[in-house]
Amino acid sequence: MADSAAGHGGGTNPITAGVAAGRLGHVIKRAEQALITRKTHVLREFGLTVPQYAVLLLLTASDGMSAAQLARECMVTPQTMATVLANLERDGLIERHPSPLHQKVVVNAATPEGRAVLAEADKVARRVEGALGAAFTPAERRQFEDFLERSISTLETYS
């Protein structure tokens, strides 16, 4: 019974569980998907997707960024970012204007309405992250973050 519950936890079916057994990448992906799913649910109240939330978060921390910069920071394709930006602009949450440095570059900036929506949305997104963090003691959390940072470093330097 415990094996069956474990095999179906988080939407993993028994076949996937068998193939993925012992594969760290699969567990990391499941954790990421669980986080994204929860954030998707709470951000819906604000009419935001997770990528839109991420863009507003970046734009409120900067004086403006190009679509290419945002795509890199949000780890999405330029095509996906173009759609995200078009929807944010349509909803009045960002504005776009030519860069003062490069005439062919468009700079994106959060509008006052975008900043206001983000301020409220960020509260619920932080609660999701807080709930995740609360599952660990402070020492476990530091160790978990260290493990993840080591994983990133290992994969970035792997040849």
C-alpha cells in the first residue's frame, strides 16, 4: 500500500516511478513542478501566470530590461517572452519604449499598476515559498540550499 501511494504521489504513475527510481533529476523536476503548480494556483487570483510574475518581479527591481534579457533571466525562449510581454502590455502592467542606448532595442518597464499588482501577488507567492521553507529546520534549509547550489555548480562545470 505504501509503495502504491508513493508511486502515485505528485502525479507519478507506477511506470514512471519505476523508470525514474534513483534518478535525482526526476525528483528535482517533480519538486520544481510542484512549486510551479502551487504558484500558478495562487497567482491566478491576480490574473498572472508564473512567467508574468517573474517578469514583473525583475522589472520592479530594475530601470527596465530588454526582451532578450528577460528571456535569459526567466529561462524561457524569446518567442515565449514575446507573448508574456505582449500580454502584460495589453493588461497595462508594463510599458515598452525605445532604449536610450540602442535605437533598435525596446526596453520594458513595470507600470504603476504593474507594481501594485506585483506587490499583492508577491505576498501570496512568498507564502508558498514560506510553506516550503517551513518544511525544513533552519539547518536543513541551509543544507538543502547548499546541496542545490552544489548541484548547479556541478552541472555548469560538467564536461
